[in-house]
Amino acid sequence: MGFLATYIMRGRWQAITAAFGLAFLSLFMPPISIVSSAAVALVTLRRGAVEGLTVFAIALATIGVLGALLGSAQFVLLYGVVLWVPIWVIAVLLRAGRQLSLAIESAVLLGGVGIIGFTLYKPDAAEMWQKLLAQMAPDNTSLETMQPNLEAIAHYMTGIVAAGTVFSWIFALFLARWWQAQLYNPNGFRTEYLALSTSSRLALGSIGLVGIAALTSGGLAELAWNLSILAFVLYTFVGTAVMHSLLAPLNQGRYIVIGFYVTVFLIPHLLIPVATIGVADAWLNLRQKFQQK
């Protein structure tokens, strides 16, 4: 993907073309939206907030015109705002603070504000999600059989959707930072990524959220569980960075690290202990202890 980063950094209009073109393609192939967001983030990280704002504003206006021609301007504009505004804000914070951990925490915070805002706007969100899930069920599936599962999942769908959205923001930021490192600072992203960590206060707050969710009931418990799902995303990234740091120095460490990522991808349940390691690292500083040994 280095050629794409080089093209984006050639000039403003190249960056706009890349952001707009990739966003349009993502309407048909959603994963490409991450690359479009990364294009805006790369410009912002390298050339500043104003240039990044200019790029996504012109790209947003362009995609809005295209949406008007297709008869869905409102949807396309909203899609562009969700796609580019959060990643621009996060990239601005990373450029100013120069701390990848702070940028990721900011992304999670934005997602948390979104969950709280949506919960206040739509107190009966679980009913809405249940209906949507029922509509998405395969035609040959008995809704009566699935009803208990749908009711259970619906209460956590706000957190699941928010977690997926924040994950795409963070992944786009990582891609943009990796591009920037490849062009201007080789191995810079690797150093930043392997140093990912969070404060003990934030880890304690995340544990407190789980405690509130477990000990309360009703709307408060539902909100706490949804926010906990979002915190899980944060500590999954931190835990993954910790594991990478610990495995890389071993004999054949490169292949062990690759095996670790493949295993986590194939067995998603392993993300739970990985996230637990991320939380524990806030107090134990596992990388430093094992490196000393």
C-alpha cells in the first residue's frame, strides 16, 4: 500500500481524489472505508489540522453532490461525516500529543459519548435492535426459536456497533501512522505500537464499569455493559501490543508473533485473555519486567 500513501502525499487534489474515490468504493465494499479514513488521517498527521480539514471538507462536498445525483444526498453526507470527522479529530490529537495511546483513548472516549448520547436519544434502543436483527435473520430461520437470543443480544447491540466503529477508526489511524512511518520515519510506527499502554486510573475505571454492570440492573446496567464492550476494544489493542513485545524477542520470534495474530483471528475468544493482559499491564508493566529477565 506504499504506492497509495505516496500518491496521497503528492498534493491536495490527489489526497481528495483518494479519500473520495475510496469512500465511494466503500459503499459497495465496506472494508475499504478504513483506507479512505486513513487517507484523511495521513494528510492531517503530516500537514496539519487545516489541511486535513480542507481535504475531507472538499471530499465531503464532492460525495454530497454525487449523492444528490443518485437521490440519496442525506445518507451519503451522513456517511461521509461519520467516516472522516472522527478520524480527523483523532489524528489532530495524535499530531498534537504525539502519543498513540492518547489517540486511541480519545477514540474510545468519542465512542463512549456516542453510546451515552444514543441511549439518551433512544431509551428503547433494545427494541429497535431486536426488530433490525429479526429483519436480518435468514428466511429459513424460525424467529420463535431465535427470539430469546435476539432479546439478549439486542441489549448490547449499541455497544457492539460502537465497538466496531471505534475499531475501524483505530485501525485507520494505525494504517495512516504506518504510512507516515514508511515515508518519513522507518520503524517509527513499530516503536509506538509496541509501547502502547494506559494509565492505572483508566484501567480501574474500566473495571469499575464492569462492576457497575454486574451489580446493578435495568437501564444503568445496560449502559454500563455497552460502555464495557467499548473499553474491551481499547484493552484488546493494548494486550495485543504487550503480547507482541513479549513474543518478538524469543527464538523464531517473528514466526511466533505471526502465529499469535493468526490464532487470535481464527479464535476470537482468545481476545478476552488478551484484553485481561492489557488491563493488568497498567499496574504490572509486563514488558519491562520480562525484558529485564
